[in-house]
Amino acid sequence: MVSGHRDVERTLRAKIAEAPGARWVWVHAASLGEFEQGRPLIERLRRERPDLKVLLTFFSPSGFEVRRNYPGADAVCYLPFDTPANARILVDIVKPVAAVFVKYEFWRNYLSALRRAGVPTYLISAIFRPSQIFFKPWGTIFRKMLRCYTRLYVQDERSRSLLASIGVTNVTVAGDTRFDRVTDIQRTVIDMPVIDALAQSTRHLLIAGSSWEPDEDIIIPWLKAHPEVKSVFAPHEFNPERLLKLRRKLGEDSCRLLSELEANPLIDPAGLSAIIVDSFGKLASIYRKGTLAYVGGGFGVGIHNLNEAAVYDLPVIFGPNHAKFKEASDLIACGGGFSVSSEADFDRTATRLISDPDALRSASRAAGDYIRRSVGATDIIYNDIFKNSPTL
């Protein structure tokens, strides 16, 4: 990241020089997850406003390194550390006509520089909770940052009410753009014959997405007790040591890496009990072949993307650390999601779903209906900022 920061000014000056007189929209995402929330807006902008250039910045290497060549943006770079000098340089070079920050991005110096330059600045897909510093007596400085935004587009009414309680009223309840993103992915799935062959060889296929070891430790014993269920694991990290350990847990004789199978057509996926996905960008399409899904991270800092699975009418199981994720609570409430806190919890939940066709059908329908009810945030945000704006 530090090395990447050294190239930012040079990269930006070169990109600006390539398109003299162009008008730039700056979109910032902390990491890969936030990028996926911003992506529907970026791609809508590319389709409908080709007269505008897009600068995409990341804070985290996990976002920048994966999306540094993203074709939807005209320039991609790191966001240098939030200092007055860095903020002034970036805003002076790019001279954005609008700036869009995704979900949790509160950078005091950048926001101040944009405000001084008169740049309309927006926060999208934001969600607020009473525990955040904005709502504490000692949060004055942070409350001032919120007033730098031209408008805040929040996910729910609770966020709007919390902001109103501290005098921030330039707020629109638009929803979460991730619902639009997973719906876009659903329309453009990647064809994977290897996964198709595995799915056709079993009645029930469990997709474990973005899994960590604590997640796998509650799933794998259940799989061994239910050999009639096959599985696909897409671990959150896949360095060689991690992949080898997971493969041994699943059983080396009946498990293969997806890359192995794609490279060797002589191996029949139908004869396996599990496949491990060892590359980025395929999980969202793999979910479409599942019977049920487990989304990892809930035994750590928080769950990963539930919507990627639910959009395919899959019941979604996840760990207990989901309080910060509105979609988890919503899925539980509608019957399409299930939180588990132990191996025994997972056993009860997964066993009921595969053994009771009515329960599986009901949970599947509830998950898919939840996604379908929740799309449309991108339309609200795009129309407000770009379509109906007299200056853009």
C-alpha cells in the first residue's frame, strides 16, 4: 500500500493529461466489498454518461490489487493517507465535478478539501448505528464531517432517524446498492461445467462461500455425517498452506481444487464429494448450483456477502457475528436466513433443510423474495445525483 501511494500523483497527472478538459467523477471504496456496492453506480454512469470520466480509489490493498485494471473506471489508484497536503493535491489535480464515497468512508481532510473546492460530495449505501461515535457526546468532530456531504443515501429508516437526532437532515433512504449488484451478476453468470457436473451428481449441494477455518470446523463434521450431500468450498483466503489443510479436512481422495479439474478433463467431478475454489471472481456464479449456502466470517469480524447467495433462492446459514449487517437480520426475520453459533446449531439447521422439502422450499422462496423486494437503490441514487442534477 505504501509503495502504491508513491505512484498516485504521477498516475493521476498522466490520466488527466490524456483527456484534457474532461470532467471527472471520483468514486472511493475502502476495499473490495465496498467496491461491489459502488460498482452498480459506476457501471450505470459508464452506460448513460460517457461524457464523464471515472476515478476509482481504494484504501485497502485487497481492493486495489484485485481491481487495479477494472475497465469501468478511467483511472484506478490508492487513496493516499488523509493529510491536508494529500487531500489538497488530489482535489487540485482531478478537480472532480462530483465525489461519491461508499458506505463507511469518513476522511476529514479529503471531505474538507472537497467542501472548500465546492465539489458536490455524496455518501451511498451508508448505514448508521447508535454505537457509532457520531452519536456520542464526544463525537463533535465526527459530526462535523457528516456536514461535508451534499447528501447521504442510507440503507434504512433507522439510519435516517439517527442522523436526524443530531441535526443531519440531508438524507435519503435509498437502500443498499449491493442488491442491484447481485441481480446484475445473476444475469451474467460464468459458465463452469466442472461445478455443473458436481451438482448433477447429487440431490443436495452445499456452497460454503468466503469460509474461514472456524466456519469449516462446524460444516465438515456434518458433511462427513451426511455423505449424500456434496459441497463446494470457496475459502476467503487460498494460499497453498490453507488450501492443503482444507483439502485434508475434506478428504484428499474425494476432493479436488477447481483449477486442477479445469486443467485435467480426465478427472470426473461427479465422482468427488467436494471441490475447493482457488481463484477470485467465481463464487457468485457458483451459488446458482447450490441447494443451500453457508456464508463465512460470522465467527470472526463479521459475515461476508449474503446477498450473492440469496439472489439464487438459496437459504443462507451464517455465524453469530452479524449484528452490523442489516441483511442478516432481515433474512432471519423473513425465514430465508439462519444464524448458528456451534456445530450442533449447524447440524440442526442444515439437517432440517435437507430432510424437509417444505422447509427448504419455504426458506428458498423467502431468501429470493427478500432480494427481489430490495432492488432499486442504484436508480434512486443515479437519478438524484446525475440524471436530475442541473449541473451534471
